[in-house]
Amino acid sequence: MVLEFRASRSDESPGRELLRELNDLFNSQYPGRIVRPGSVTSPEEMVPPEGIFLVGYEDKRPIAIGGLRRLQEGICEIKRMYVVPQARSRGVGRALLAALEEAGRKLGYQRVRLDAGPAQVHSRVLFEKTGYLEIPQYNNNHIAVYFAEKRLEAGHGELADQTGDPLRNSN
């Protein structure tokens, strides 16, 4: 499995289509889910210099997405992580998480936060295995039940050499 992560925009193909799949998944997991104004991360929040949106490719096929946005000075937040069903349980989520963390380091952040809803059990296991520590609720996500944070230490990019430079835009 050779993975490549490229910076992209969440409102352009193929990120847009994978985000649609993620939204469909959330709608099936959380029937009656209401998207509140200001509760969805905008494409403009996930572009340098304060954020990034990555698309993961395997054999030139887009199989994963994830974004990063600024929360406050020194702290970023991971948003919209998604791996297509046929690529799950193969380490793609872990690689995507590592690529997002490395991007956060390169953007100058010292800490990263994230949240997860009750249906994201596998995500929570991944986050805990990769060093995220549970913290009090830090945002207004009414679905999330898990809030966590990790320190981004310089030079500790788990997959930096395997994923290439996530701040590079190959388009």
C-alpha cells in the first residue's frame, strides 16, 4: 500500500465528493441531525497559512480526507476525517492522522484537538492509541461526546517520510 497525501480544497473534486460521503454517513448514524449555522467548518478555514485539507490517494484513487483549522494561538483542530469503506482497517486512518499532525507542526501549531460522536468508536480507539488525551468539551458540537488533545512535538512525525510533504499542492 503506497499512500500519498496532497493538499487540496474541500469544495473541489475529489474532496467535495468524499465530504458528501462523510455527510451521508453522519446522517445515517445520527438521524435528525441538524447542521447549525457556524457549526460546519468552511473550506476557507482549511487552507494555509492557518489550516489545510488533505486528500489521501492510493494508486491515484482518492480514498481518504481530513482537514485542519486554527482554533486559537498555537492550537489547531482536526476536522472531517474520512476513509472510504474499502480502505478501512488497513492503517489508512492512522496514516491520515499522522499526515494531519505533521501538517499542523509545519504550520506552527503546538497542540491539536479533535472531537468524535458516539458512533465513531473506531476513531476514538485510534485517537487514544496515538496519544490523544481526553479533555473537557472545548466546542459547541452538540453531537460529540469525546474531546481530546495531543501535543505536537517537533520532529516526531510518525509517517512524515512515507507521506511526502502534506503542505505541497500537487494540482
